Amino acid sequence: MRCGIIGVGLLGPGLPGWAASRAVLAGEAPWELGEVPLLPPAALPPTERRRTSAAVRLALAVAAEAASASGLPPDGMETVFASSNGDGAVVGSILEALHTPGGAISPTQFHNSVHNAAAGYWGIATGSHRASVSLGGHDDSFATGLVQAAAAVVARRVPVLFCCSDAPLTPPLDGRRPTGAIFGAALVLVPGDAGTVLSVEMADRAEPASAGALGPLMAANPAARALPLLQALAAGRVARIGLPLLDGGAVVLGVEPGAA
């Protein structure tokens, strides 16, 4: 499958946005850990804005950056939102409430606990009625989400906003599913060879891609498996990137430089 990348969004520790992080990703500047600001999404009405969790704010921040960079109307794109953990903090809070005698579950918390919460808020913020898919694939969420997004672009010849993000779980869930600092990335994919050309193919196996100095971040957060692709885009270089899957297969990405 071949498509073009015309917009990128990014947010993570020491990576405060795509434009601000390109030098670090390209190896031209050192990576230093830093705080990750998660502001309430300005595009949402005040009531919905107050209800957003950190996980939702993360997903909407990178999605908005990618959509803005693409120049396309946000309400004109199909969307694919992928996450390994979903909103773990909200799920943890609900489980704590259920564990407490007489504990009550907040309707807002329940509303935010579903895996497509971020996609729902995106639809509200943009007024979009386009098709949307929300999925989880454990450590393979970035790879499987990107396959889903590329397939939609190729099959229906439509632009697709792909967003993958993950945030740490809260205790005691984090003991069973350790996840590092928050990380999110988004791509706007379009039919044809506009921007940087991306090829996506399934393979029996592939050598795992390396993220160099950003390897610890990539190992700590499932969504950060996007880093080798982001590094190739930032450096403007040809690349072939292997993303091994838990079932023994792999997704292989090809990158042909362009104006991502």
C-alpha cells in the first residue's frame, strides 16, 4: 500500500511538537527529558473541554497539529485512533470506585472510559461525520493502526488522520502493564504521492527498527514505536523500517523523502 504523508503531529517527553522536535529526531540536537504540557483542547465547547482527561488531551493535541500542518479541513478526513492502554487513569479510577463499599462511579468517568473516547471528542471538536475507527493492539497498536489507516486511504481514496497515543496506567495497574511517559504521534495520509511517500506492507518477519538515542522512550511506551518513522521523516531520508508483531509477523514501512 502506498500513500502520502502531508501532516505530522508529535508530543512526548523532550519532544514538544513536530516542528520543535525535528532537530532532535534528525540527530542534529541532543534529546533531553522535559515536561509534556497537556492543555485543554481549545476547539471543544467549555463543558466538553472540562471533561477531557490527560489521555484525551494528548490524542487531540497531536491530531490537531497534524491536521493543521496538512492544510486539509479537519472535518473532511476519516480518522483512525489507536492506543494500547486506552484511558488507563480513568479505568483505574472506576475500578477503585467499584472496590470501595458504596462507591459511586462518575458519569463523566464512565463516559471517558470507552476506547473511542478520543475519537468522540475529536468528532465534537471538528464537527466531523466521517468514518472513524478506534483500535487497540497491545504493543502493536501503532503498527496495526497504521495498517488500518493506510488501507482506508488506498481502498477508498480518501484522506485519513491516524493518531496513536498512550499514557501510563495508575497503581496498581501499572504494576501489570508498565508504561513510560506519555507519547503521542499523528499522521495525515492521503492518496497518491503527495508529501513524503509511505509504503506499508505485511511481511513474515523483519528486523526491528532502532530509535538510536531515543531507544529508551521507544521501549517504554507502545505508541513511541512511531519514532523510527518520525526520525526518517525529520531527516528527510530514504528508510525501510521493520515493526515486528507479537504473532511473529511484521509490518514493513518504506519512506521516500518529501515535504512531510
